[in-house]
Amino acid sequence: MPWRTRNYAPPLRRLRFGLVVVPIIVAAVWAWQSWDSKYDNAVKLSRQNAALISEYTLRSVQNQLLLLNQVDQLVTDNPEIGAEDLHRRIRALDLSSGQTTSIGVIDANGDIIAGSRTFPLRVNFAHREYFKALRDGQWPVFIDRVVQYPSQRDTLTVARRLSGDGFRGVVTASAEIRLFADFLAGMSATGDATAFLLRADGKLLVRPNPDDPAFMMLPDGPVMTALATAEAGFFYGPGRMDGIGRIYAFQKIGDLPLYALHGFSRRGLLQALAMEMLPVLAFLVLFSVLGYVALMALVRRVEAERAWREAEFDRQLLRDAQQMAELKETMLKEMSHRVHNNLQMIQALIQLRRRNPGDPAAMLHEIGQRIWAISEVHTLLYNTTADQQLDMGTFLRTMVNNPSIVPPEQAITVNCHVDKVEIGLRQAVPAALIVLEALTNALKHAFPGDRGGVIEVTLRRHGTEAEIIVADDGVGMPDIRMRNSGMKLNQNLAAQLHGELEISARHGGGTLVRLRFPLEPDEGIRSEPSQSPVVAAW
């Protein structure tokens, strides 16, 4: 039937072309509108976050200034007050505020008269930047990032001159830099967003990571150029720390020489937009496929011989698609099961820690360490060539070299002696959590004060059993250690391993924690229990 082919081929070709072009046009229009909406929302959110950072910082600094005014009034009204009496009074003010790490009074020569936390304290602060600026009359109030002496705390310090004629000295109030860093981290928890506090002279004081040092911005860079033209607004510039280009909203903080900045990246918006477009693109692709199948049915009627070949081709495509769909469904179920177990672990760790209230920062740090251990186990599993087998020795070396678990500033040496022992995922997570708990307990309790020491972490294989030992030469464990929720968690996790956990005094002083459990082959995701070991322990 060649005449039918000649008559219907041009319309069919145009329809085939439309099935490709129309979805592309629809996707492009939708993507452009979505991008405009996302960009506008991101700009509004960035402006709001900058305002929130400004309000939070303003309240914190005003509280410190109120304390400084009280100390100034105390010194002015009592010119003959002794140093020890002054120390007691400002200590009472410091403790009643609950927001500062210390308050200090410094004379005109830079010698400290009294501090709220330490007495006596014989230190000269004439070299401090805030002392020089206030002495020379450059600033009415000076705010700086200062590492305190002798506590070595990283703080945001607010300083002002003592009232009176001439330069009589300086009063200071300091707050932990981590308080401001944690707030900024909450404002920049998504995508490539970031936030920071900037002094008017260009010194970047605080970033979301409290360990990031302060540094000076380039005087002719986009940040300082924008701040020189307005007290609030937007500008675009690359990040000094990561090089990512961002759009920043900035706002001056009251009448203080400080600015709050919050930035978001176009790259992060594009990634979020891509994730939102996937369902729409899938629908458009499905629409195109269905249209193409319908078109092929029409072609088969026009060209009988060609229809048979194309029908067979379509059936093969359908079989392949079904097989691919089944494979994807299986992979999705396995991934969902793994994510479910990980979330159960994290939830159980948080619930377990809530039963023992204490310092929120310490609580979050402890939970973060345990979540890190779970995450590191999975990272090593996914990077290994073995089938769901973890080299426990590699994990232990990674743990003892993690500065957030073993702080390098402590005078504690951690030695790691390990054999090559591979264990499955079901055993890897509880074993990792037990070792982490034993190591952190040794770091927290075995070496009080500035005492140094040695912690030995040993991994040995004895036939079909593995043995892990964490031993320290510290002061030893108290008799009430089993009341500790971490120790109870370890006992329950050891039961999950069908192993034995022994905690004993070490010959010659210190504590020894020994975990011994039978090795068993890991059978992958499908062999994991429906309930995670941490949940069962809790």
C-alpha cells in the first residue's frame, strides 16, 4: 500500500516531531517559571534570615552592654574598692546573667584589675586590639573575637571605656563564640547557604563553623563595596572559604559596628529545581512514550509488513522496560530499608540521650559522635570492594584520628593496634558504637583536669571470634559506672552481637574494656533485622 504511506507519512512525521518538541517546550516554560519563583523566595528568605541574625546579635550584645554599664557604675561609685571585693561583685553579676564566660575590668595601663572567673589574675592586655581602639578613641564600643586567658575559650568580646574624664580603662564582657556559630548554622542549614557576622572595618568575626578563624575582608572586594553604599541590601560575590558564588543579603545591626549577612547560591537553587522537575519530566517522558506507541499502532495499520516488525520491537522494549522497572523497584525497596534503619538508629540515640538531661552542647556533641560512627560504617561499606563487609581495623584507625572524637589539644595519646578483621553490617554498627562509647568515656573520665595519658585500642582475631580492647592508664572507672546510660547501651549492643562485654580495672591503674564476639558473614540488606541494634538496645 505505497499510496497510503505517501499520504500519511508527512502528518505522522509532524506528529512524531510534536511529541518531542511539545514536552521540551512545556518543560522549559515550567522550569523558567519555577526558577523565578524559587529565586524570589530565596531572596526573601535570605533577607529574613539576615534580619533574624541581626536581632539575635543585637539582643546578645545589648545584654552584655547592660552588664558593662553595671560594672562601670560599680567602679565609679566605689573608687576605693579593693580588687578582691570587685572580683566577688562582678562574679555575682556574671553568674546571674547566665550568658557570659567572663567580665573583666582593665586599668589605663592595660593591667587587669579584676576578672569574674579567676582571682588573682596578673595579665596585661595593652596589646589587645579592643584596648588600643578604645584607648585611642576610635570606637565608642568595640566588638572583637578574642581567645581568653587563661581558659583559652574562643569568645565574642564586647568592650567599652570606663566613664569619666580621660581614659581610665576598659570593661569587657565575653560570650562563647559557639553560641553565635550555632545560631548561624541554623540559618544556613540547607544547600550551599551560609551566614556570618562582619565588623564594620571588614573583619569577619563568626561563621557557622566555630572553628573557622576570623579574617579581614578585602577592602576593595564586593562585600566592603556593598557595605560602603548602604546599611542593608544585596550583592553577589564568591565565598572566601569555599569559592562558591552567592547572593548575599546584609543588614546593619542597630547602631553597632556590625553587619549580619546571609547568602545563598544559584547552584543550590538549581539542584533543588532539578529535584522538583524530575516527576514532571517523568510524566512528559511517559506522555511522549505513550504517544509514540499510539503513533506506531497507526503506522502498523498503514504499513502491515513494517507494523509486524515494529510490533515485535515494541514488545521487546516493553519486556526490557518491565525488567528495568522490577530492578528499580527492588533497588528502591532496599534503599528505603537502609534509610529506615539509619533513621531508627538516629532517633533511638536521641531518645536515649534525652533520658539523661545535661548540657545541650555536650548532648548534641555525644549524639553527633554516635551518628558519625554509623555514617562512617556505611561510608566504608560503600567504598569497599567486598560484599557488605567492613574492615573494622580501618574504621578504628579513622575513629582515633577524628579530631572531634580525640581532640588534638589534649595531652592524651591514642595508640591503635589492629588486625585485618572484616565483619558484616549487622555487626559493624553495634561494634562501632561500643568502641566509640568506650573511647569517649576514657577521654572524658580517665584523665581529669590537664592530666595526660595513653589509650590503647586493640583489635585481634581469634579463629572465628573477634576481640576489641580499649584500655587506658587513667584514674579508673567509678563503681557506679553501670548506672550510666552509655554503659547500659553497650551491654545491650553486646547482646545484639551475641558477645561478651567486660569492664575491669587495669593492672597498674586505669580501666580496660574488652568486647569479644563471634564473627558471622553478612548477608547484605535483606538479612538485616527489621529493627536496628540501637533501637533494640534502647
